[in-house]
Amino acid sequence: MNKLDKLKALSRSANIKVHGIKNYPSNSTNLIISNHTCLMDIFYIPMILDSEIVSAISARVMYKNDTSRQEVINELLNPIPIEAHGIRFYKELCVLNASNILSNGISINIFPEGVYIADKDKIYRGRTGAVRMLFNAFKYNSNINLVPISIKYNNKIENIDSYHFDYNDIDINILEPVNFYKFYEMYMNTENYDIKNFCLHSVTDCAMLSIAESLNQEYDNSYFELDKKNMILPSGHTISDSECANPYIQNLYKNIIDNNSRVLCKRLGR
């Protein structure tokens, strides 16, 4: 039984209603962006699709010392890390890693808000890393779509960190793909930082705004502030920003996620 089959078998534990399935271009490569309410989002998005995708999730979720959670994630998902802490080197490395996977025709799901919060009444501005992945990959694979998906939990979530399939009554709405081509062309044809930043934000905001409208929630044009925590290595060890700059640690981290990417591309690539 592959990972998707395992997820499908678990889907009966949740009453998931999927809307807008016609909006998902199943024969293309898709970058899926979603709002983030709780940890279970990382399982429910790939669960509703007909083919396996890669899940770009927080490195803190993927690597933090919680053996049981790591086993569940690795059994059911194809995870890659997104590092929001530490120095810029690691953030850029994760973006390039995801870009390479998209270039190889593998769909990815990511949560641009960067954090999950239960019972919030608004959607926060998405960070632009997802669209940078998209633009990087689109140079090599023009068959990529940007697909927003909204997730609504109709029951109160008791534990936002739970990774047990005991929630129910969830509405997942697959929204129309975002037309990003104009901004991609503008982005590629300028060296001006401000214009490039404008293009990244414009596409990100358009996708996140469509999610907010789908949920009938306010779109807050500000980032949700992330906790300033030290970075976690794939080993589970926590290191400081100064240790992040160590070339040996940087090379070790790069080798680990490069290998992760090669394995995924070999197994799932088109």
C-alpha cells in the first residue's frame, strides 16, 4: 500500500467535504497553497487528491524530536523542510530544493502563512517563498499551476498540534488557479529589487485573498509574527544563529535535503 492509499484508508476518520475538484488540473504540476489552521492540514490536503504530492512543511515539525510524529509524517507524506528560522542560507536552500522538485513535474503543497492558529477569524499575509519556488521552477517547467485551497474546520479544534485522525466535519475548497503569468514575465524582465518584490507579493496576495474570500474571513495584509526560536537540524538538535553559520553544518544540511530531493524526484518525477 502506497502513502496515498494509506491516507485514503484513514479518510473515513474525518468527514471531509471536497468542493471545486474541477479546479484542480490533475494532469499538470501544481503548487498548492493553503491556509493553516492546525497540524492536521498537512495530511488532509494530500488525502483529497488522486496522486501523491510533496508536502513542504516547517522544519520544526519535520525534525523536532518527537519519534511518534516523525513516524506518522514519514509513513504518510513525502515531506520536505521549509526553514523559517536560522540564517538566510537555509531559507534559500529550502526554496531552491522545492523549486527543483516542481521542475521535475512533482506537485507540492505549502502553507505561506508560516504558522497554524486555531479559531482565527482572518487569514494573514502569505510569505513570498512559495511564489519564488514557482517562478524558479516555471523557467524549466511551464506546465505548473498555482492552486489555492481553503480548509475550514466546522468543529472546535482541541489540540492544534495533534496528529491523530479524530477530527471531522471539514470543508476543503479547491479554488480556481491563479493567473500569475503577467507578474512572472515582469519579474523575469527586470533586475529592480522593488519590482521583483512587487511581483512576488502581488501573486501571493492574490492567492491568499481568494482563500480568505472562500472562508468569508478578513485578509490581514500583515505577516503573523513567528516565534524567534533557534533552528532545528535534521538530527533534532537545536542550534543558535551563530552555529548556523558554520560551513560544516551548512554542508551537512545541504547534503541531507539534496538526498531527500533526489529520492523524491526518482520516485515521483515525471
